Amino acid sequence: MLLREVSYARPSTVEEAVSLLTEHDGARALAGGQTLVNVMKQRAASPDVLVDLADLDELRPITVSGTTLEIGAMATLASITRSSEVEVSRPILAATAATVADVQVRNRGTLGGNICVNDPTNHFPPLLVALGASMTIRSASGERVVTAEEFFVGVFETAVGEGDLLTRISIPAAGKGTGDGMAGVTLGAHGTYVANAAASVVDGTWRIALGCVGAVPHRATAVESALDGTDVDEAAVRSAVEGLGDTLDPPADVHASAEYRRSLAETSTVRAVLQAAEKARG
């Protein structure tokens, strides 16, 4: 289906982009376009103005500042897979980016675009929650920083509102005693997830987030508490995760029943935690 007529702007600075998003009701930022353009073709979204961010090179860098990995919102998934800063600071991000769709999508798709869509089946929302990430959002009134848990508000909804622009994602760099893991079941080798789990441990303290079981990533706080400060082995992990599915109310669709998603959530959590524990020991 062809796109309906839409106004188009291509700002050269972040300030200009924010001004355009503020001035025009119904304006939408266009990052890689891997989701938005397809949604527009299906007439599921009909913005009046597209604000193309392609010229905003200041939103592309991937840097390390002190103990924080900073990823610009326009950094492509392909650039994340190749980044030496990511490989040293938080390699799980590169490993995850490499599993998204195909090379063409990774060359165009951006981390900011992926999380601003907040499709519950996407790869990065639960991972960023587990990693304790924060997001910087620019508006006409200035900048604000929100945690990943505050950022994801509902299905296809985030803390980025009218006139807002996500500028960067900040993730604590991994140190000694840190391990991360992600596991799940996808539709095909590089498809979206049916269910997934991300886990991170820092000096014996755990953060675990599940995807595809609700509108936003779900923190498995009871499992975290059971694992904190313990000697993690497979038996201990399975014991901590037992019954997790009973606390969830996932959707049912053509890909999985709610009951199956509960089972997959438990299995994915066990696998992600064991991955993280092994990396922390290594």
C-alpha cells in the first residue's frame, strides 16, 4: 500500500529537530524507518510531518564516559555489533544486535528507533531494563533522564511524548564480577521473540527482566531476591525460577498460548541467568 501524503523535514541539528517536533502537531521522528515506514504503509500510523534524523551525526556516536557506555539514539544496530566500546563495556548488546532481523535491517535500524517503538516482541526493551540503562530525552524545555523501567510505558508507548526526542541511551559499563545473559524463543533464527528473558548480575546482585509477557518488560523481582548473594548453580536457579510463570499474565496469539508463554518465560529465565552467572565467573 502506498503512503498517504505527508510533509517532510530534514533538520541539521538536534535543536532544529526538537523545534520541528514541538511546532507541528502529529509530527513523528524518522530514524532508520524499519518500523515506522511499514506501519505508515499499512495506515496504522498517519503522521502529518516526518522529521528525518538522518543528518544528525551527533546522535550516532558510541562512547565510554567514565564507567558509563553512551550510545547515541541514531546508532545503528550494525554499528553496535562492530563497536569496540560495546565489546569491552557490555558485549551482550552487540550479541543481541547481531540477532535482529537481517543485515539490511541492522544497517538501517537504530537502537533509539527499536526502543521508541516498544513492540513487546522486540529484543532490546527487556535487555536494557536488566542492564539498568537510562534514557536522555530532549524537549524544548531541556533534557530529562528516565530509567529504562520508566521509559517503557505501554504497548507502542514510551516516555517520549509530543515534542520530545530521545538522544542517547546510557548503560553502566561492566566491571569485574559482572555477567549478562539473554535467552528466548524467536520466530525463525532472526525473528521477533515469542518470549524472552534478560539477566544481569553485578557483584552478586541480580536484575532480571522478561519480554513478551506484558505491555512492558516485567522485572522478576522474586527471582532476583532468591538469587542475590547466593552461589548460583543450575539447581539453585531452577528452584528460584519455579513458579515464576504462575505470577505472569501473558497474552495469547497465533504464535503461543498464554500457558505456553508462561512455560517459555521460566525456561528463558533459567537460561539467561545461567549465561550471566557463567560470564560473571569468567
